[in-house]
Amino acid sequence: YKRITVKTLVDMKANGEKISMLTAYDYTMAKIVDGAGIDVILVGDSASNVMAGHETTLPITLDQMIYHASSVVRAAHRSLVVVDLPFGSYQSDPKEALRSAIRIMKESGGHSVKLEGGKEVKESIKRILNAGIPVMGHLGLTPQSIYKFGTYTVRAKEEQEAEQLLEDAKMLERIGCFAIVLEKIPAELAKQVAESVSIPIIGIGAGPHVDGQVLVLHDMLGMTHEFNPRFLRRYLSMYDEMTTAISQYVDDVKSQDFPNESEQY
Ligand code: KIV
Ligand code: NA
């Protein structure tokens, strides 16, 4: 396989080919995702929820993101690996943002970084881009700002917020981001954004008129079962299937069915 690069993604948009993206946080899962033909693997800070059980994405550290990312990079032979800059690793000033991005690139081997926000983080993004590190933007619902908004409901339904989002997207393209994630915004607005910029727009809960889709791996596999937003399509019911398998194992141990004659030395 030929390695997907940031250039490939921009070409895909130009050619009208949709971009597939999923999260992964460890080697074994990333190996499956990469082998199945995904275009982009996101080492999301959703690892804070999915891997560590935190209620928000805020607690995960840069060191922890680097650990997850390095595991994913060892498995990704074809896909482009994007790594989230965690909360607190880029908001103070552009120099800190660049230092954090450099740590991710050097210590994990990831291929690019993603960070949340528009004009507030413009200077930080420019610094990172100046160092030759590709940056993916993230607008709309930005989970690192949850305490500012108070809820995870749909964003940019009001005219003013929608206009700001469109402006931010154009700015991100202008300064050199290679793609933008749009999370949980009206499909019509997402369509307008995708038509207004030539870099790929990857949606999650942003409707079909964008250039690609992203989901959290454990959600689409049905490993998690308490999170049920409208945009989530589940392709498996792994929570139920794993529960069945594990309780079968428990029963087999208790009943001494396992191990049998051929499962011993
Ligand atoms: O951390 C994450 O999983 C994300 C996606 C939802 C885009 O940022
Ligand atoms: Na994220």
C-alpha cells in the first residue's frame, strides 16, 4: 500500500473521493483499523474517556497522548496518523504549542497534530505549521471547552456563531491547515463550510455534505453502550458479544470444562 499523506487527502477532496477516519489508541486496534483500509487514524484525546474512564477530555496529559500515539504509529502502515494536542498543552502561548507539537512528532512518530479552536489559537497554529508540522483544525463542538458551554449539544445553530465558524474555517485554510474536523453542527452549515474551502472537511455529526467522516472506534464497534447520539451508527454490538464470551469463560472455569484434554500439556 501507498502511505496516505496530507497531500493525498487534499487530492481526494479535489477528486470528490470521501475520506474515512476513525480513532484508535493502541497497537492492536490500530493494526485492525489500518489493515481494514481506513484513510486516517486519529489518536483522539477521547482516549481520556474511552481508555481512562474520565468524564471529560480535560485530564489526559501530553505524556499519555504520546504513549497512545506511539502505540498506534507502530501499527499504522498505510494510514495517516493525526494526534490530538491535549487540553493545557497549547493554550498558554504559541511557543508552548510548538513545544508540545514537537514532542508529539519526535516521541510518538505521528504524522500531524490536531487542536481545537479558531481565531483564539491562530498564532499557535502558525507557529506549529512554520516548523513543518501539518495541522488539522477542529471547530463546532470542541470538547476541551465543555465547561465554557456546559453541554455537548449541537453548536452554531445561531446566525452569529455560524458566521464565526465559517470565518474560522476560512482562516484555518488561509494559514495552512490541511483539513478541519467539524463536530456536531447543522448539516447545512457544514455543507456551506465544505463548499467554501478547498481543504477537506471531516464531519462527526455534521451531515453528509462534507469531505469525510470520523467516528470514535469504540462507539462504532458498540463496545461502549451508554453514549447514544443521533450521529452514531453502530456496526457491531461488541459490548453484548464480549459480555457473552466472557461470561461463557467464567462458566467454563467454574464448571471445569476449561481446560479440556487437548488444552493442556
Ligand atoms: O478525540 C476525538 O475522538 C475527536 C473526534 C471526535 C474528532 O476529536
Ligand atoms: Na479530540
